[in-house]
Amino acid sequence: MKVLNKFTKAFFILIFALMSLNASKAQNTSGTDFWLMFMDNYGPYSTTSDLTLFITSSVNTSGTVTVTGLGFSTPFNVLAGVVTPVVLPNNALMKTDDAVGNLGIHVTALNDVTVYGLNRISATTDAFLGLPTSFLGTDYIVLGYTSRSASLFSEFGIVAAQNGTVVTVTPTAVVNGKPIGVPYNINLNQGETYNAHGTSDGDDLTGTTITSNNPIAVYGGHQCGNVPNDSYGACDHMVEQLPPTNTWGKNFVTCPLATRIGGDTWRFLASDNNTVVTINGVAQAPINKGQFIQTILTTSSIITSDKPILAGQYSNSSSFDGVTSDPFIMLIPPYEQFLGNYTVTTPASGFSQNFINVVAPNAVVGALTLDGVPVPAINFTPIGASGFSAAKLPVALGSHNLVSTLPFGCFMYGFDSYDSYGYPGGQALSQVATVSSLDVTPEIATNIVGTQHCVDGLVKDQNGIPLAGIRVDYLISGANPGAGFAFTNAGGIAQYCYTGTNVGYDTIIGSTGSLSDTVLKIWQSALPVELSSFTSVVDNKDVLLKWSTVMELNNSGFDIERTSDHNTWTKVGYAAGNGTTNEIRNYEFRDRNLASGLYNYRLKQIDFNGNFEYFNLSNEVEIGIPDKFSLSQNYPNPFNPNTKIGFEIPKEGNVTLSVYDNGGKLVSTLVSGNKAAGYYTVDFNASNLSSGVYFYKIEYSGQSKVMKMSVVK
């Protein structure tokens, strides 16, 4: 049972701890618009509920809290890093069963704020973290706990964020006569609320599915429940604002709670039919949507599933194993949603034992810091072959900072006589279960030491659609070992940059969940050639490349390379270098007779010792469509035995290009058929012809042109 005065002292500190979500993530629990509610608390005392919102921000800001159904509206002002309490009327508590009310709490702010709700009754108090409107979804499954009786019941709540919202509920327990498994609809307008109870002994609304045509806020929990069952301890109000199912995950690593000798209770809730949950390599019997596996785990564990699940870790009652403790629940995020740093805190007083569970990648074991000091590697125990290790760290009262170069899980909790608290340090809110592919580029690149190199990890779903807000971890080994991570942007790209300080090769592994991709980085010493410019000019079907150097060191020359597909590069020319010089040198190269299309160019600068470096043309070159019909003089001319003939056509049409001898006899047909508009170059081989004058003729759309060429052998 939570003690009221302890919770009140602790709550102001705990809300600061929950502000520690990593600033680099794409989606977090701060926002400028919220729709909240308070569910029913323990019946005999519900008339004395103290309902408070605690609002905080990283900047100075202001806003308004409104409960339209009560005619209540009050402004608030927040100083950066300071909590502002807003007390709501006692009758904002949604006490009725299976009824629509108008008790939605609307919080708006000029800048991002974080909002927490406190539903306080003597000996049965709980709090929740509000989720911003931008994060709300349309598909939820309730996580609660088992009812004890009609007066101590499992429950859920709903708030509509928009008018015209139709909510469909399929309950797992009888709700005011509505049968189990039979969907029913609720019509809600913006700010309207709905609360439902499972009022028979043994009822459990866990697994109730809730869908809607517009985004809604959904709450799950218990009016006052016992964990793991009625045989242990007194009841407590339990409430969480639930995440939508599209943010659930498939990969979890766990750590047992410190001091417990009987293990912890776990629930794994399925979002889809025929979900297989695997615990430490042992596949469990399949469960369907809304069903859950409940088990006791006594060791650090690896949990995977073939479809998204929600994982909850429950602290058992003190009498379960005779250890000082009390029940609480922590939602455990999939490890793809871990963050790189956290600030967490114990309550100011009232808890004699406080711990931080850390689940970290093996690559940062011994380097992860707690309050600026590396946590010794001996404190960690590997979690099977997961690539993660777990540590249970006893900490003193107060706040604590944890930092690592790779994301890790952080969970703060504590125990006292028949009392406890626990919460996750934070998580990214991203759709990790939909990830299907990861492609890291560039596959190979060369940089000079002391410069920055960036890799892009492109994440897509099974339909090839880029995903935003997905964390990609990067592990670097080789000449410049290191690690880091980034979240994908709206285009699905997670960019990570670092600076190499040593000459050599780096292998960079990008990973998200079970997917990985490997690329290579080459670090070289200072460039032998420094370019001051590299430009292009299009001249009909020719491209003129110009570049200048301000310094050259042992420069043998430049290969000029071209690509039209961004993959295959072809050498199209060469320009000799000037050895070693500190004077400005100008170069140019004309790439002739190109077909219509898009091209990219690069210079491959080659030293006398064979080392090379690439310089890319910054722009893409486009050869357009000619504006008239034309036939060019062959080149070279005279020739033996090969030459090239160019022609241009402004529109699609039938083209015939033929070669005749001096007597008018056809000796070769080079082109015959339909051609798209564009520039064309045709190779002609005269190895079987004798020396002499020949004519080539083109026919196109009723027009023709004839030109003369000479074969000299």
C-alpha cells in the first residue's frame, strides 16, 4: 500500500526524473496539446480525491487548463525546470461506470510542456504521465489487472480529442451487462470521457480492444488492485495512459528487481492473433490478440516475439518472498526504444532501498557512467547471447545521471516496508515493430584524417515506405573505434557523423533490432591535391568539365569518370597532372556525343605511388532533347577502321542510317527502327572495306541528310 505522505513528498521529484527523455529522438512525451482524464479511484474515499496536474518545461512558457464540462478554466505559467501545479475540481474524477461524461481535461501551451496527473486518496494514490495529442492513436489494447470484487475493479478510460469520434470497444469482462467479446460503440465529441469497470470477482479488462475513427487517449489500470493476486498485501490504485499498439515492439531484454528472491511477475500482451512469444529461447504457446502470457522470471531474460507485444514487469508483494517491498508495475520498452542518457531520481525520503537497473550493450560495459563515474564492468552480467548485459545498481537518495555512447535501458525503483515505487527512465516512441529493411550508405568512402564522415541508415517498412523516429545504432571498429546512434528523420534516414583521427580502415555496422548493414571507411593522410573548383558546362550533347588546383604533390594525373545510374562508373578520359606545384593549375576535359539523360562525374586523382582520391562534381549534368534534326560529320575522318557518326532527332520517329560506296551500292545499315528523341552516336567499323570515299545517309520523318567520309588504309 502506498503511503500518502511519502508519495506526496516523492512526486515532485519523480516528475523531474521523467523529463530525461533523450532530446535527439523524433517523438517524445512533451507537447503543446493534451487530452487527459482521471479514472475512478477507491470507491469509499473517492469523494475526497485530490486531483492535480503537474506541468513542467525546459523553457519559460504559459498555457491553459480547461475542463469544459465543469466550466473550469485556469491559466498557468511555467518557469524552465520548475514544476507548476494546477489543482482541478474534485468532481473532475470520472466515477460512473459505462457512462459518457464531459470531464476531458484539455491542456494547451505556447511551448512544449510535460504533464503529469496525480490522483491522490489516502493510502491509494497513483500518477500517470500524459501523452501529447500528437502521439495519440486509434488502436489500443488495455493492460490492467484482475478485479477483486464489485468495489475493487479493473477499469479503463477514454478521452476524445476530436468531434464525431466513434469508439468501438470489445471487452474481456462484462461491462454493465454488455457481454464479453461483443463489440459496442461509444459516440464521443471532443473532451468527452468514458469510463468502464469490470465489477465481478476475477474480472480482468486486460486485453480489451479499443479502436476509433479519430485519435483518442486511453487509460488502463485498476481502481485498487493486488499483485500478483488477492493473497498478497493491500490494494493500490493503478493507472497508466497507454501507448497505441503501433508503438509496441518485438525485442526485449530484462533485469530482475534487486533484493527479490522469488522473481518478478511479468505480463506479455499480444497485439495480433497467433503471436508466439519466446522466453530465453523457449517458444511459448501461441496467443491471440488481447491475450497475455503471465509468468515469473527470476533471472535476466531475452524476450522476443514474431508480432508486436507490450511487456510489463510487476514487483510482487512483500509476503510473496518475505522481502521488504510492495507491488508496482513498469512498462519495459523494446530495446530499439532505449535512449543514450537519463536523469532519474529517488524520492526525497521514505525509501530505505533504492536501485537503478541498467540494461546496456556489451560494447559500452565498463564505459557507461553513473554520475560521471564509469560503472565497473564487474557489476554487469551478460544476458545470454543477446549482446546486452544487466546491472542492478544500489544508489543513494537523490538524482542520478547515466550516460553512454550507445542507447541502454534505465529503470528506477525502491522499496520500504509495504511500500515501493518504480518507473522506466524514458523511451523513444517509435514504430519499431514495422521495420523491415536497413540500408547503410555509402558502402565505401575515403576521407582525410581530421575531417568528418557521415553515414546514412535508410529504414523502411515491408511496403518500402521510409519510417521516421526509428533508432539506428552504429558500432565502429578499426583505426577509429567508437559507437553512437541516431533517429530517422521524415525521409527514413538516420545520419551519424564522426571524425577520424587515425589513418587506416574502419568497419561501420549500422543496426536496428535484428537488422544490420556493414560499410567501409578509408582514412588517408592529407590530400596530395587541393582543388579550388570543379564545374561543368553543357554544350548540346557535349559536357565540358573544368577544374583548378591550388596545390599538387606528386600528382600523376586525373582519370575522368562518368555514371548514369549512380552505381557503375566508367572511365571516359584522362588528364596528366603537374607533379608537385604550389601554383594554380587549370584543367579541362570535353566528354563528347552523349545521349540524352542525367550524368554524374568525378575525378580520380592518382599519385605517382598509386594512391588515389575521388573528387565528385557537386551537380548532376543533364543532356536535354535536341531542337532540330541533324547529322554530324563522322569522327575521326579520314579513319581506319573505326569511326563514330552522330545524329540528333527532336521527336520520336523511324530512323534509318546507311552507308554507301562511291557507286551508290549499300554496304552497311547502321540504324533501322523507331528511336526516341535525343542525341545518338553510332560506331562504324570499315575493316572489310577498301580505301576510298563513302557516303552515309540518314532518313527520318520524311527528311534525309547525306555526308561523305573517307577510309584510308
